[in-house]
Amino acid sequence: MAEQPLISVIIPVYNCDRYLGEAIESVLSQTYQPLEILIIDDGSTDKSAEIAKSFIPSVKYYYQPNSGSCSSPLNYGIKLSQG
């Protein structure tokens, strides 16, 4: 059987601590493997970083200063992704 390709899941985050844990759990519960989960924090000021870091090493967490746009954290995640 052929090896499955790595799939990268990029989750851009900005002050979404209320939903972040559930979102990460949802991705982690997927049956497809291998998965690479990248959390790109766009300068959150709530508990998003703390929540994301609690899932390491199952996820990769990256922080960047707030960009003010939706595309910046996604583009950064694409640049870092391996899948």
C-alpha cells in the first residue's frame, strides 16, 4: 500500500480562546494520518497562546505580531508547512 501524503492543517488564531481547544481537538480526532497541525497566532491578547501550547507536541505553535489581516497568518503557515 502506498504511503499517504502529509496533510498540513493551518489554523490562524486571533483572540479565539473560546473555540481554539475544540478546533484543535476536532483536527486531532481525524482518522487521516499523517497530519501536521500548525497554529499561527496573529498577536492574540487572550489565552489563545496558552491553549495552543497545551497541545504541543501534537501541534506546532508559531507567534507573529498582529498583522491586521486574515491572509498574513495563513501565508506564514503555508511558508512553514511541510505537507
